[in-house]
Amino acid sequence: MSSSEDQLNQHVPQHVAIIMDGNGRWAKAQGLSRLEGHKQGAKRLRDVIQWALDAGIKQVSLYGFSTENWKRPKLEVAGLMTLLATILPLEISRMQDKDVRFLTLGDTSKFPWLARKALEKAKNATAKNTTMDLILCLNYGGQQEIVDGVRRFCLSWDEAEDKAKTLAELSPEILYSFMQRDGVLPVDLLIRTGGEKRISNFHLWDAAYAELYFSDTNWPAYSRDDLTQALDDYASRERRFGKTSEQVQIEEKVIPEEKSA
Ligand code: IPE
Ligand code: IPE
Ligand code: MG
């Protein structure tokens, strides 16, 4: 790979997280039911996998159902669960062909049996794939995930020989290890569709240094062009992680030279 290609790839986010919002508003504007909006939204799943693969992204996480979405009308919640159980099995062979590994985040143990079965099947069938991860976040809440990590830490602290030392040494890295989520990368780019500008409890931990991008397009209408715009915007940003712009610029010059040496 030439050093210019190398530099270009630094500007492709490894982990893109998407808050797929606006299904209901899209449906309302078309005179359709909210569930029809969710159905059209679910169809974008296949597209987004392909666009992300084409862009060289390593991990895509999609917010499908939040811990707060249980507050929605029972019929809508049931419709979303049925949709999951019907759409997911249709995507397995495509994910296999494209070498995509399917994973989930969030506690799906209270989901209906059919939905849980579909999730298990998709995970098992794609477990060995390595080109890209698709992480569907279901009954997911960033706060809940941190609380679960703290709970597990406390249980292990309780059994620690030197409790004072264990507590004094607690660090973000150690707490993270208790969050039990193999292979989830830090979020580089967090996209929210549908025009709202909030995070709604998504990836509170992983998005600590994410670049945020808000798109006005409602999720069912989201296109390859919309994603390209977000990726272009990301590529133009300078990620400093606490350093100064001058430090970052020096590092960007030095690293490609070191690689080609
Ligand atoms: C996002 O679309 C999908 C889910 C939360 C499941 P919404 O259903 O939130 O759509 P709006 O925000 O009402 O338009
Ligand atoms: C966030 O969207 C959750 C998902 C996209 C699954 P919501 O529509 O539920 O978020 P709020 O309630 O508007 O913040
Ligand atoms: Mg919404």
C-alpha cells in the first residue's frame, strides 16, 4: 500500500454507530402506519451492510431498540419484535456471502422466543466471519451497560484479597473489562438520522471520543449518498484526543514516513 493510500485509510472510521431514527415521521409523511415505517427502515439494513463494506469500515453498530423503547405502545413493540424475527433470517445467507459477523449488544433475554431464536441463528451462522462486524443493539442502553459493568466489578471486589488496593487501582480500562463485550471498538463516527440532535443513551462509553454527525434524512429514506456525506465530513475532521492540533499534525507526518521506512 502506498503512503498516500495509508494516509487516506486513516480517515476511514473503523467503527460507525448509527441511531436509525425517523421511521415514524417518515411513515406519517407518507400517510402510512408507524409499523410500515419500521418495515421500510428494516430494509435499509441490507443496504447499509453493503455501503459500509464498500467503504472499508470494520464495524457497524445499529441502534434497533433502546431500553427506553419498551415505553412505546404494546402493539408497536410487538410489531418491532415480529419484524426482527422475520427480517433477520432473510439476511443470514447474504451476511455469509459478504463475510460479515453478526453480533448483538443489549439484553435480549426478555425478547419473544422467535426473535431470540433468529438472533441466535444469525450469530452462530456468522461467528467465523472476519471482514466486518454488524452489531445490532437491542434492548440496549449505555447507562445500563455501565451499571452492569459496575455490578460485576463489585462482585469481584467482594472476593478480592486486598480490597483497598483493588479499589484504588480501578481505572477506565479495568471497569471496561467488566463490561463483557468482546471486540467492540471505540466508536469513531456516531451518526443520527431523522434530524434530532441527541444521543438517546447510545454507546455512552464507546462514543467518548466519537465524531458526531446529524443527518436530517429519516432512516427509511437513508441513501448511500447520505452515508458518503457523513464519511466525507468525518475524513475532514482533526481528531485530537486531548492533544494540540500541532502535535497531531506532526504525528500524522511522522507515522506514514516510519511505515514506509
Ligand atoms: C426509530 O424510529 C426506530 C426505533 C426507535 C425503533 P422512530 O420510531 O423513533 O421514528 P420517529 O422518531 O418517531 O420518527
Ligand atoms: C433512539 O430513538 C432509539 C433507536 C433508534 C432504536 P428514539 O426515537 O427512541 O429516541 P428519542 O426517544 O427520540 O430520544
Ligand atoms: Mg425516534
